Amino acid sequence: MKEHVVEQRTDQWQKLRLGMPTASNFHRIISNTTGKKLAAARDYLCELVYEKTTGKFYRKDLSGIKAVQDGIRLEPKAVEEFEKLTRLKTRPVGFITDDNMRIGCSPDRLIAGSNQAVEVKCPTGPKHILYTAFSLNENYRAQIQGQIMIGGYEGVHFVSYNEEFALYHEYVRPDQKFITAMGTYLTEFTVELIRVTDYMRRWGVFPKDAVLPNFPREDESDDGFGV
């Protein structure tokens, strides 16, 4: 595990994430509810290949959306309320990757003096009720378990804060069965990501009438990657 000391949402943070599978998008690779691999993962893979080959971000900038702005504005208050409730102290964190820098995550905070992370959501009232009254696994299982896997954390404190309701806090421990399946799928995904990226970089922008060789099939690659 590597901790990159950068401020989240800055250009430096964005550059680290360019073309990299991140935990907030792991739900596009593995189902939050069933733990099964998703066919839609190929769409996510192609987005990341685009970023790697062009150096441009494909992911939409959501900073102008009111709900996102509210989340950014309320996060410090949410952390303050969390620390009061739990009597735990937190510290900022930048970007966390595996040793090979092939996958990453950005917890909102780390617990000072402990091997635990904090994930903060500041949703609308109805969403806050959803997270409080029903299982958060349906929405954030892959993200939270992904953070645990990448950071090697003992657990993640999930926090939902809305100004109209009491703060919701749930401590999520490792789900080893889910993490094992996710690790397998991420290995396959990252190998394929490298393979397709190499292919696109080789051919780059070519004329419409160019004749390209057949794309190598998966069973022709002996690359491996352990998560």
C-alpha cells in the first residue's frame, strides 16, 4: 500500500487517478448485492483506456451539481460530529494505491493512531434515510470493501450526515468472501486494461481505411496481477 500525500480534488490528485480503477467505481466491476462480475465493466475499462491513451479525463466533472457542492460544504461538519460521537480523532488523507499503483482509493479521513478509514457521505434527506434504515451494502459495499482491500484497513467508519437528521455511523469490517472475489475480478480487469491500452497506444489515431491486425484474444495473454 502507498499513501500519496496530496490534497483531494486538486489537479495533482486528479493526475494520480487518471486512467486508474478507483474504489468509488468498483461497483461497475462487481455487483454490490450479488458479488458477481458485471458485464458493464467493459464500458468502465474503455473509459479508463481513453484516459490513459489521450491523457484527458473522461469522467464527468460533477463539482457544479448542488448535491455535490452541498456534500463538499458539509463534510467538515460531518467529520466534526463523527469525532464528537465516537471520541475518535481523524487526520486528512490524499490518495491510496496498491504497491504497483494499478488501483486506488480516496477515503475521506483516516483514524489517527489506528489502521482504520472513514468514508463520509452528505446526502439528501431521502438518501440519508435509505442509508440509515436499510443496508448500505446495496450502495457502497464495493467502495468500502475496496478501501479495506487497498489500504489493508481493519475497517471503515461509514458516516452519513444530513443537517435535518441525526448523524448515522456504521463500522464496516472486512468481508473476506467479497474481497476475494473482488480481487480476482480486479486482477482480470487490470490485466485487460494494460493489454487494451498497449494495443491502442500502438495504433493510436489511424486513418479510416487502415487495416489492423486482429486484436489478441484473452487466452493469448499470460500477464498476471495480484491484488
